[in-house]
Amino acid sequence: MPKQCDYLIYNVQIATMLDGSEPYGTIENGCVAIDNGSIIYVGEMDNCEVTPLTKFDGGGNWLLPGFVDCHTHLVYAGDRANEFEMRLNGQSYQQIAEQGGGIKSTVNATRKASPEALLASAIARATALIHEGVSTLEVKSGYGLDLDTEIKMLQVANTLGTELPLNIRTTYLGAHALPLEYAGDPEGYIDFVCHQVMPKVSELSLADSVDVFCESIGFSPAQCERVFKTAKNLGLNVKAHVEQLSDLKGAKLACDYHALSVDHIEYLTSEDVVYLKQSNTVAVLLPGAFYFLKETQKPPIEALRAQQVPMAVATDLNPGSSPIASILTCANMACVLFELTPEEALKGITVHAAKALGLDDRGIIKAGCRADLCLWDISHPAQLVYGINQYNPIKRWFGGQLV
Ligand code: NIG
Ligand code: FE
């Protein structure tokens, strides 16, 4: 064990979220030594022999990894409260989309918005997540669809990471909806996505991954496959919105391209879960969208569990299907609506969410990981997913710094 370090958090119960004999990977009476922004030691206080420059007494409270929200669309302009009313008056999400509303209405508003206005509203939403303990956030584009607005969105998303104590991962979601200028020509639009936007996004290093909406109101599997091929050629990771409203076998296709994650997956069949297992792909559950769209088809949780496919949980924060800026509410929904256990739900917003972003240096409390940590005044980790809007961290460390 290293003898000296910058910082020591001691007198804490630690939910490391590592697999082991204890639920939540718990270490009672623990301590965490931090040096240069990283965790260098985790263990019981009795065995801790480091000499820190600064010590912090955790007062017996619970220390958890910072949360990871691995699927959001939180850079956008406007709102869709009118569509909420339309749905409550009997129209479906699909019908609204087919009439030119839905994603396209947010595209209109986002194209018109200045980068400053987009950033201000994104900061407000991201701040709500930070106050609940989120320290890594994925943000998708996809409300611009033209080159300039997609770049504007991705730049705004990346700026969040310089303005706030947050690590940002960005995803280019060009194949989200067919923009008006390509009406009737989805192949032409996919050409544009693959030949004009993706090379530019890659050249400017604006995104880590590429995502698609594989659905009748989105893009066909063949069109999505063209996007995946281009992404792979450019060295970008693949993610996919699949099987949200119907079973187009999008998950199998995404797994053929070693997708980091397949997201939504309510209509994924139990048989097709094997493809996720084979390709080491994370199943991202988005119970907020399931709830908000009043869906009834649930993802194949039992099969995912049986195959030991890692399940992540995310907010899907967006104006149309999941206007929910609360990761813990979504973790609660994953338990109540999808029957995850509280431990599965907490793994879903920590270790498995990190894996859905291709990251193995966070979401767990372990030597070598980033020191993104939150201290909670709770008696048990399950409390965090049981209560709604009741808990906020009493202390937060981002890269080892108290924020
Ligand atoms: O994850 N499914 C596609 N995209 C978003 C919704 C976008 C919207 O309705 O604005 C989702 O649910
Ligand atoms: Fe989404």
C-alpha cells in the first residue's frame, strides 16, 4: 500500500459496487485514499496505513461511486408539453411523429436556438443530475439533423464538461428522424449522415459514439447498418435505440457491430438476448420513457438476468419521451416497473452504466479508478432507490476534489 497520498476519506461505509460476497460490495468501517484524482486504496480503516495530506471524516455515512447517466438527449430547445396534451387526448407518440411533430418539432426549435441558449438550458438540466450524484453524463445530438446544428449540439454538450464538475461522453445521433429537407428520401439522408456529417464529427473529435433510432418512425435496419459500417470505419463506437416500439431485430444487428449498448429494448425477445451476451453488449433500460409513453411491453428482464447481461439504467432525458432530470427516480422506476432489485438498479446507474459507455475506470470504488464519489446520509444503499426525490449527497468529490 502506498504510504503517502493527497487525501483520505475515512469512517465511511463503502458500497464499492463490486461483485463479491457482500451485497453492493460493501466494506464496513472503510476508508478511501486518493492521490492525483484517482483512488489508490480502498479497504477497512483498521488496515489503512497511509499518511494523507488532508483527512475527511465521513461520520459513518455511506460512500458510493458517482453515478453515470449513460443515455440522455439533454441538449435541446423548446418543450413538448403540447404533445403531452395531445397524447392525453388520445393520439399516440407514433401518430404525433407521423404528423410532423415529435422529434421534428424539437429539431425546429433546436435549429433556431443560439449555442448560448442551448448551453444555458442544458446546464440547468445537467445541474439537476449533478445534485443527485451524477458525475459522468452521456449526451446525444440528433435534434439538429443538419451539419451545422449537429455540430452546434455536440459542441454545447462538450462545453458542459468545462462548465460543470462532469465528465461528458458525446454521441452523434444523426439517424434519429428524417429531416424535412430529405422528406421521401431516407437513403439520401443516410448518405448525408455517412459521407458528410460523420467524417466531420470524427475529424473534429466531437463524439465518442454513433447512435441510431431503429424503428418504423426512425430508420430501417438496413439504413442503420450503413451508419454502423461508417462508424466502425471511422473508429467510433456504436450504440442503438432498438426494439422500443416494435421488434425490428435492431439489437441483433447492433450486436453484429459490437455495440457498446442497445437501449430501450422493450420488444427484444428472450431468445435474442443471447446476441447481447455474445457481443458483450450492455442492455440499457429506460424506464422513464416506458412510463412517460405509458408503454405496456416490458423488456425481457428475466432472460437478461439469466444470461448475466449487464443491465444499465438511464434517464433518457429528452423533451418528448422522458422529460425526467432524475437518475434516482429512473432507478426507482426500474425497480417498480421492471422489477429490478435495488442492487441491480444501483449497478445500473454505476458500474453497468460505465460499461455502456466503454469505461472501466468509474462506477466502482476500486484502486485505479477516478475518485468521483458521493457521501450519503442513509442507513442502507437500497434507500436511494426506494425514496423518490428524498435524497441528495451530503458531499461530492469529482476527480478527488470536493465540489
Ligand atoms: O430515446 N427513441 C428515440 N429518441 C428518444 C426520444 C426523442 C424524442 O421524442 O424527442 C428516446 O426516447
Ligand atoms: Fe433516447
